[in-house]
Amino acid sequence: MAKGTIARATGDAATRSVRRQRLLTVAGGTLGALAVWAVAEWIVGLDLRTPAFSSEQPSQELTAGLVAVASAIGGLAGWGVLALLERFTTNPRRAWAVVASIALLASLSAPLSGTGVTAGDRIAMIGMHLAVAAVVVPFFYRSIADKGI
């Protein structure tokens, strides 16, 4: 009994450690996007706007709150995908690298499309996407446990 209890406690500690690392990774990605937003807004002086995707919808102001929420949701979604890959694939590291790269490319379609924004807006939004990916992709990759294959 004691042996199983020790093993379970060790596993629980490892699980908590991975969760903490991944939560900090999501927070780091969010802070990275907010840093890009702050530089674009406060230092460069851009009035950042989101692209409009229809003629009835005008472009809207891109606020720090919107950046924080979107970045956090993106990081948490990545965490969810990673959890599925860890459970259902034999090589979750390779799968994560491929899926995360494809997701980054797909996410860039939003700042590159739509109307009502300047080139500066597009560059800043691309920078925010890349800032989140620069933190989330490698740190999630490092958090994947070896399966011993």
C-alpha cells in the first residue's frame, strides 16, 4: 500500500509541476502579446484596429483587454490540443510541433485579411501572434514527457 501511495504522490507532484509550467507558459504568451500591443500603441503611436470581415461590420479598436483575452484563449486551446496529442499519439512532441506550426500559420490569416486596417495594424497583429507562438510552442514542447519509445 505504501509503495502505491508514494508512486501516486510522486505522479501527482509531477502533474502539478507540468500544470504550473503550462499555466505560466499561457501567461507568458499573453504578456508577450501585450508587450507588442503596448509598443505599437504607446511607443510607435498606432491606433490599433481589428480587421472588418464584412461590409456591414466596421473595424474596431484593438484594446489591451481584447489582446489579453484572445492570447489567453489561444494558449489554453493549445494546451487542450497538446493534452489530446499526449493521450492519443505515440510521438506527441512531433505531433505538437506539426500541429502548432499549422495553427500559427492559420492564425495569421486573421491579421492578413479583412479591411479597414493599416499596414502598421497588420504588422502589429502579426507580431502579437508570433509573440504568443514564440513562448507557447517551445515551452509546451519542453513540457511533454517522454513516452519511453
